[in-house]
Amino acid sequence: MAATPDAQIVDIDVSTEMETSFLEYAYSVIYSRALPDARDGLKPVQRRIVYTMSDMGLRPDRAHVKSSRVVGEVMGKYHPHGDGAIYDALVRMAQPFSLRLRLVDGHGNFGSLDDGPAASRYTEARMAPGAMAMVADLGEDVVDFIPNYDNKLEQPAVLPSAIPNLLVNGAQGIAVGMATNMAPHNLVEVVSAARHLLHHPKAELDELMRFVPGPDLPGGGRIVGLDGIRQAYETGKGAFKTRATARVEKVTPRRQGIVVTELPYQVGPEKVIEKIKDGVSSRKLEGISAVTDLTDRHHGLRLVIEIKNGFNPDAVLERLYKVTPLEESFSINNVALVDGQPRTMGLKELLKVWVDHRLDVVRRRSAYRLKARKDRLHLVDGLLIAILDIDDVIQIIRTSDDAAAAKERLMTAFDLSEIQSEYILELRLRRLTKFSRLELENEKAQLLAEIAELEEILGSDAVLRDVVGREMDAAAAEHGTPRRTILLADAGAPATTGVPGTGAAKPAAMSMEIEDTPCFALLSTTGLVARTADDSPVPTDGRRSAHDVLRAVVPASARADVGVVTSAGRVLRLSLLDVPALAPSSEPPSLGGGVPLAELLVLDKGEEAVSIVPLGSETPLALGTAQGVVKRVTPGDEPSRDAWETIGLKDGDRVIGAAPASDDAEVVFVTSDAQLLRFSAGGVRPQGRSGGGIAGIKLAAGAQVLHFGVVAPDAVEPVVVTIAGPSAALPGTTPGAAKVTPFSEYPAKGRATGGVRAHRFLKGEDALLHAAVVPSPPRATSGAGQAVDLPSEPGRRDGSGTPLAAPVQGIG
């Protein structure tokens, strides 16, 4: 075909054109679709959804609207792509099993781990409280705005993000030549680490991991093995294994089963059931008679795997971990956009990007508010001048030919600016009252105070960081929730036996009964329970690992029962056959192989275990309460049932501690106002189970007991550990100051007295955060089970403490 006269034929190199086009496409996918921004943790479509819902006024206190309406607004104004992709992103932000902190409050069928959601025309949505924190202060010039796809509207380039969304909710995305896969974390832990980095910019990774020990998955479960997590926090890449939360219990009067209550991240029950059936059919799994899904909305996930008689349920469970999704691997690849460029980052880099973003947001917000306050102050000064000479002002206005002339005359007569003159001309007559003048004078005083405060923020980096830190704490207090995922250093020893000649693992037969060997029952301050493999003494040297700060150690045997004393004054019978045995080792025992006590016993709402004690002992059991009551229970007064009351508590009171106490032992109270009282246990007459006890310590107004313990006459070097701090601080966010003092320095006093001072408060301290009387050397643990170093030098009885590096959860 002949070319037209106006046609131009341009010769191009095909390879160069393909390379250029592909690079442009790859950059578009990376920047505009697949990867989140490290500052707010959102991909463009997610950011546009949150911003659009905010612009539509779909706040948590408003009614839901059709999801299709939100999708249409996003697509028409900001996101020129398919409605399916927009709705998929909206659905994920509304699923509690996908995000640790939801950004969308969904109403209707938003799907499950095994089923997809209903169409957008059938579901409704509005902003969740977490999304409000993402857009807070957006209208105060805190971030830059960029044009939308057709240059008719503007959208934020990034959201202010008062919460560390990228670490809290994680991210998944596949771009061209790269991908991101980030695990969710606990908001309170991440904010604590960010606050530490805010005030200690040179903090090392180990310091930050005291606050963020590992991911916290939306569905709970367990993370087995922590080495891969540390590698990911250091390099941005790593892997860890997630396990279902499962326990062995009787599912019928004559048969045991495995009950699964939490599954690994992004694993649904139907997928697990399908894999179990395939394993049974292919003979990879033995000993399973039935699988039943009893999940419902009221009780949550409950998957019951029934075990055939003659098989060891623990061995079957280990096999299930190997061949089904009850154990899954999660590969971390922390890739996000920083200044428009994809970067692989560790924990410190991720925290630093968010902290710097919040510093910039608060700085810009303060500058915006300062300008607004100064502009308003300028108008208020003009109004005060006008009201002072209101008769002259009215006369000038009445005798002027027009508004322009009146404005010029006002500016000349009263030395006003053009803005002040225009504002006076628009003034309503009702503002000319005496009351309005008082209001204006009060407003001027308030504006001057606010201007001084804002100028201080902008003029001092330390003050700016304090403001950012307080806002971080407020976000954590409002949106934070307790940790759901348990971190385990290892999985424990598998209960399986090898099949000769195959190398495969088969379940061990139940005929291999556990021998009734002597052992120790152990309870950690993090709520894990375990037993030792033998009766070797529990080491007390300095070699410690996660989860082994012990609250109670009770001598027993493998087939014996022990009592669990709860804060409600009950004793629950616990069979040690149900408690995992720690693998024999020359190293100190680590309760990483233990299980949470709540998985073995049913506790009432608000009830928690305070100690474990031997049953059938001839030594009376001593109990202490938060209101200072002490009681010794008559030996042998224990019924044969599984739970019973052991003290009559007053309203609002709770048990703090419990331990056997002979007549020659001493009991000790430590109160929140730093008073310690020790006296002989022989002075407390044993009572029956229904007795309410007697006065143990005299409490000052507003004080309560923090610790109750028993010191045996042959106790080796007991010490008193006290940690002081501000009582108003958010629990788990303030390290406090600790002191370790020999118990012998505290003189004994009479029962029902106030005791002696155990800690001197410094500025900023008004209460004890933690206290304990334990054998030496003492150990402390954080909420995640990580060791916290205590002062090595002994302190004076009434001296002050030494600041700690991290908040303490328990002492043992």
C-alpha cells in the first residue's frame, strides 16, 4: 500500500522500544499497584479507598453504605482500573483474619478463609476506627497532594498514618521482578519500639526486639523457631513456621481427640480437612477416625480430629504438623517504597521511616496551626479595636459613600490592615455586646497561649519528639489489643517412633504409658506450664532463654495432680499427664516447649492463674489478696472434684499469691506504695475453705498489694525486687527503675501493721509497677517472654532504683 503524502515513517530499534516499554510498565506496576509506601503501609488502591471513604464522611459513627457506592466513587475519581480490583482491596481491609487492625468496617458477607465474599451490591461498608487514625489531621497540610489521573481532583500522596500500618497489618504484593510479603505485628509492641527509637535514634536491633519479639498474626496460633524472625528483622528477608493451636482432650467418654482452635495465617479449616482426608486415603496419616468442623460465630474456630483407640494423640498431632497445613512456613520479604524507590528493609529501617514520617506530619501540622492561630489573632485584635471605639466606627461607616471608602477610612483612622477592615465591615451587630468583648479577650489569651506552645514545638526537636511520642501512646491505647500469637523457641520433642527400614515416622501406640517418675511442675510468668523430664534440680544460674522466668516450681510426679490457684480464690485440679514434658538437657529448662495454662483449664472471664501448689500436702496453704488479707488453709481440706473455692473473697478483692507455709516460715506483702511487711506464718491460724482470712497488712488509702509470697526457713538468699514508675503510664510501655535488695535487710513486723518502706520514689515515680520476693539470682521477663536485665549490685532497703532498658511483665 502506498503511503499518503502526509505520512511519516520512523525507523526504530525494536529491542530498544521493547526495553523502554517494559521498564515503563514495570515501574508503573511497582509504584502504582503492587508495593506499599513505607510511610503509611498502603498501596495506591488502599490509600484511595480510605481517602474516598473519609471524603464521603463514612466515619465509624455513621451508617454503612453499599460497597458498590464506595467502589464507584474510588474508580470514578481516583483509581482508573477495574471495579473488581478495588472491591477485592476493600474486602481484604474488612476481613479480621487478613489484617491485624481492620481499616474497613464491613457489614454483610465479606468472605472467609475458604469462601469468597458476596458481590459489592450485597455488602455494606464504612471506616473502621483504625482508618480514622490513618487520616487524622489530613486537612491541616500534613502531607502533599497530587493530581488524580485526569488532573481534575487532588489526592494525598501518602496518608498521615498515626499508626504504624505497614508493620501492624503487613503487606502482600507481586510486582515485576520483585515481590513483598510482610507479616502482621502487634500495635502496642510496634509503638513501644517506635517510641524507643524516637528517643534513641542509635538503638540497636536487639534493643528494638525487646519490644517487638516477633509477628502477631490475626488468627493467633504459634510461631515455632525465632532465628528466621531475627534474620528478617536484620536483613529484611527470613522465614518462620506457624503452627495451629491444638490440644488433646476427650471428645467422647471413651475416645480422645485433637481440638484445633487457631490455624496458621491464611489457612482455612476446609483446606485442612481436605489434606487430612487425602493423607488418610494415601496412608500418610494413621490413627484418625473422623474430622468434624464445629466452627460457629459464637465460639469461633473449633476443628475436632477424633483419634482411634490405641494411638498416641501427641504422636498423631506431630504427624499432622508434617503433612497438613496445620504447620505452614511464612517467608518474610520486607520490600516497600521509600522516596518512590523499592527497598528491602529490616525492623529498624521500617520503624525509622514511620517515625520520620510522623515527625514531619506533626511539624507540618504545627506550622499550619501556628499560621491559622496568628491569622485569627490578627482578626481578634482588629475586632477589639473596633469594639473599643464602636461609635466612631459606626459613624465612619454611615458617612462613607461605599464599602471601599469605608474600608479605606477605617484603615486610616484606626491603623488597621485591609483584612481587619474587611472583617469589621462584615461584622454582625450582635457581636457588639459587652459579653462579646469578654469572649474576644478570652479568645485572644487562649490564642497567645496556643501560639507560644506551637512555636515551642517548632523551635525544639526534643519538644517535637515528646509530642509525637504522646500521640503514639494515645494511638496504642485506643487501638491496641493483647498479643494473639505465642512465640516458641522450638517445637519440643516429637512423640513419634521410626518404622524400621523406611525412615518414616509413625504414631507411637498408646500402650506405651508414661511412667510415674518424679519431676517438677513449672509455671512461668508468661502463663506457660510444663514439667521437667526428671527430678533434677531446676538450675538457677545466669543462662536463661525465652519463657523461663518461673513463677512457681512444685515437686510432683508425672502421673500426679497439682492445684492451680486463681485470682478468684479457686483451686483447679491439673493432671500433669496433660502437661508437656521438657526434653532432658544439661542446659537450664526453657518453657518454650510448654503450653499456655488457659489451653488446659477453663478459667472464668477476668480470672487468671497466680500459682501452682501441691495437693494432699500436710503443710497449710497460705494465700494473700490485693486488699491485704492473709489466710492459711487447713491441710487436707481438699475435695475430690476438679475445682473448689479456697477463700471467701470480699467484693472487688482478688488473690495475689499462694504457696505452702509451715509455722516456721514467713509470709511477706509488698504494696503499690512501696511498703513491705514480713511476719511469721505461725501467727495465722489455719481455717477451712469457706473462711475469709484475717488482716495481713494495713494498707494506706489508694494502695493495694502487688506481691504476696512465702519465704521458707531454709530459703537460700531470697531477694526483694521492686520496680517503680508512674502509675498513670500505659501498662507495658514504661520500663521503670528497678532495685534488688537482700530480704534480710527488711525487719520483721507484727501482722496487720504497715511494714517498712521498700523503695524510694524519684521524680516522675509515684507507685511500684512490679514487686517480688524470689530466690537469688532474680530474673525478669518482658510481655513477649524476652529476658530483661536487672541491676546486679544490691540496693539499699529504702533506696531508689536503676532505670531498666525495657518494660517488665513478670519477675521470677
